[in-house]
Amino acid sequence: MSALNLPEVGSDAPAFSALNQKGETVTLQDYAGKVLVLYFYPKAMTPGCTTQACGLRDSKEELAQYNAVAVGVSPDKPARLQKFIDRDNLNFDLLSDEDTSMCQAYGIWGLKKFMGKEYMGVNRITFIIDEAGKILHVMPKVKTKTHHDDVIAILAARQD
């Protein structure tokens, strides 16, 4: 697998402008003053992505204790993202990155392998961005079942 070119901890988070599930433009600046848990996932409404999203949904109050909000990013169209939100009662924004510009800016678009086939796609990676827009933490190996707990542990450690 080719090495991904991820932004480094301490660097400015790449600016972005993307449509959310409602077709509204959302930018990095919209989250100034909050800790942003920006997570990239391959495809809405697939099993692993659903597990990951529901874990964050159920952790919204805990995230809020750390002044944090979750936002998911995938190459899906806004209409599919809205279906995902409606189906699973998700309580946070999902961003559409149809042209993969955001994935490329964050360095998570890369070669993947599945059942012996190689293709370009989204690597499941999470960035925790601080209130000032700096990369606080990069989670390159995400486990969908424990992702929310792992994020909260990172946020809790920051408080110590």
C-alpha cells in the first residue's frame, strides 16, 4: 500500500468547504472554538461505517463535555448522506466530498486492496482538530466498534 501523506500533529488543518447532507456549505472555520472530530469513512450506510457513525451518535453528550463535535466525510452525494442520517438517527453533520478534494487535502485518498483487487479510495482515518484549527491528533488505524471510545480517551488525556 502506498504511504499516505497525512497532515502532521501541530500543523494547521487543511481548510475545506463542502456540502453537508442538506446541501449547505460547511467550512473548517465554522468549527472555530470547538474541537472537531473529523472522520473520513468510505461509504454511507455500509456496515462498518454505520457502526462507526452510531458510536459517535451515542457519544454526542460525552464529546460535548470536551467541547468536541463529530463530522463525517465521504465521497457520497448529499442526498445519500441525508438518507444515512434519517435511517440511523445521526445527530451530526456528514459532508459530501464527491470530487475527493477534501480527502486529498487530508492525505487519506490512496491505494486500497479488497479481495485481491487494488483501487483508489478513502482510508478510514480520523483527525482531531483543536479550537484554533491545528491538528491535535491523527488516528490512522480506526476500529469502527471502538472509534468513539478511542476518540473520547484522546480527548480525556488532553484534559490531564
